[in-house]
Amino acid sequence: MLADVLPFLVCPHCGEGLAADVGVLRCPRLHSFDVAKQGYVTLLRGAPAAGDTAEMVAARAGFLAAGHYDPLVRALADWRAPGLVVDAGAGTGFYLSALLDDGPGIALDSSKPALRRAARAHPRIGAVACDLWQPLPVRTAAASLVLNVFAPRNPPELRRVLRDGGTLLVAAPTSGHLAELVSELDLLTVDEDKQDRIDARLAPFFTVRDQRLCEFTLTLDRDDVRALIGMGPNAFHARQDRDERIAAMPTPVQVTASVVVTAYRAC
């Protein structure tokens, strides 16, 4: 709930702390932010950034709830740590809820449909709508663990909110991720050098502590394939004959999930 993370939140306009009033959060300079009835708060300085649609979020929630990505959850959960966990690009809060130890978690995302679910994903999650490319509405050095799964990365801000000695945990797809569907359905591809570029961009602020390939096989029916495509960036790049191609696929379909999980130490 927001009450659990309120001590770690700051006003996006002035950086002051926030206090709860009836239905709002307010800073000492009287900037106020309405708390939505679904339990999340929007902490933005300007117009909201575009986020995942309600249809994308529903597809992701169903796919993840079916357990298809549980091997990735287990790989991430090895890095559970006490204290505050901040998930930058939390989506529905699925991964964040699996990484909470005894402390609270802040789910940061720009998608309000996702945050409605994140606010209910765990009793100690506080869901916050924000722009990940702007200063994050989180106190400096507040987090013991920062999580980033298939999401944009703002290195200076990720470092700022992470305490010294803390861990940034990043999960990113490899070029082999969903390879069978990429070739069959003409999906977006992942560059061979993606991980090198991530490491290089983070290098001024973080050093690699541990890096492991998490690879497993998904066994999917046609509805699973539709959900997997519909829950990510491929949803914005629909091909005219994609539905027909999926309908013609023999099932079950064996698909490779290939993700690099990297733990970074703050410099």
C-alpha cells in the first residue's frame, strides 16, 4: 500500500517529502497529488508518458499468471534482499511481488492500467505513475534493490535511488528470445549486441557483479501465443496476416525464452 512506501516518495516538482491527507499526497510546498480509488498515485511534473494499454496489460497478467515465466521469477528471486525494493518499469507488479523480503516495494510505471494491478499485487507494494526518463519520485539512496525487467533504463536515476552497496537487477532478452515465433510470425528482433550496449550504458554508474543466462522452453497453445505477442512491444507492430499465421500453427508450440539476468553493483 502507499502507506508502506510514503516515507520514500518525494514530490516530482520540488523534491520535498510527501504526507498523506484525505485522498491526496501533499508536500510542504502544497503540491498535491490525488490518490486513485484503485490505490495508486500519479507523481508527474508534466503530461503522462505513453504506457502499455489495458489490452496489453490484460494479456500480460494472464500469461504471467499461467506460470510461463516462472523460471525467470526464480532466477530473479535469488537476489531478494531486505529493505526497500524499487521496480522501474514494474508493469503489473508481478516480478516485484516475488522479490519482496520483509520490506516494502515501489512499483514505478507510466501505464495506469498496469498500476491498477500493481497496487493489488502485494500488500506492501505502493504503485506510482511516473515518467522513467525524468527524475524518479523516490528519495536518494532509498532502495537496497532496484529491479528492471524488460523495461527502459535511466542509469543516473537508477543509481541515485539505490543505496551504496545495493544491487541493480536487470533482465533483458537475448537475440534468441522467442526465436521460433520471431521467424514464424515476423516479430521484432533483438540485436546480437543488446547486452553489451546495456552494460556500456550502465558502466558510468554500475559494475557487473553477476551475469547469467536464464533460458527455458515455453509450451504454448494458440491463445498463449496471442497473449505473448499482445503483451509486449509487438502489440504496436501488428502484421496484417499474423492472426491467420497463428491459426495455422500446429500446437502445442515449443518456444525458447532466453533472458540475461545481470546483477550490477553501484559504483
